[in-house]
Amino acid sequence: MLKRISGYIVSCCVSFTVCVMVLSVAHSIDGKVMEFYGWKENFHLFACCFSISLLMFFTDKLTEKYSLAVELLVKFADVVACVFGLGGLIFRWFPFDLKWSIYVFALALIIYIITFIITIFSLYFANEKTSNEINKKIAERKMKYEQKSD
């Protein structure tokens, strides 16, 4: 359970960082994405990322018996729900018209894919390190056991 929670904390931090980077790039291209961006919006953005991680934590239980594709779609639905619910309705980051909805949906998809890739790689390398440590301890104990039996 603790390992699962730490995975969501990592995902929240990675998604926040990716959001800031992607929004900065989008602003440098468009110039309107982050017109009124300040410290308050940072807290809003982190609250949105935290809410996404929290929602994913609960919806993961619903999707654990389904395929990876279904799980990824449900997680992206979590992202869209939080971005449009918190970001659009509560924080009023964007107007609800077709142009902005498509733009926000595309940004959410880009951020989701980048966050997914970074999180998978970081968890993979963490698991690989842990498995190497376990294998090393097993080998050490095996050598001690073999020395005692000789």
C-alpha cells in the first residue's frame, strides 16, 4: 500500500513539473496560455495535479481486472474530469467554448502521455534497483549457507 501511494506522489510531482513545462512552451508559442499566471495559479495547478492523483488512486481499484488500454482510458478520463472540473469550472482557467476545449483537451493529452512515460521509467528503474538489491542479498545468504554446510 505504501509503495502504491508513493507511486501516486511521484506521479503528482511529475505531472506538476510536466504541466509547468508544457504550459511554458505553449505560452512561448501562443502568448495567451499563461497571460495571468502567478503564484496563485501554481497552487491551483498543484491542487489539480493532486486531485488527479487522488482520483486515480480510487479509480485504480475499479480497473484492476481490465486491460491496460481500459486502465489508461479511465486514467485519462480522470485527468479530463479534473482539468475541466477544477481548472475550467472552479479556477476559471479557460472559457468553455469549442476552441478552448479542444486546446485544453490536447494539452491534457500531451501532459498525460509525457507524465505516463516519465512515471513508468522512474518506477521501472526503482523496481529494477530494488530487485537487484534483493538478488544481491539472496546471493549473499546463499553463499553463507553454502559455506556453513561445507
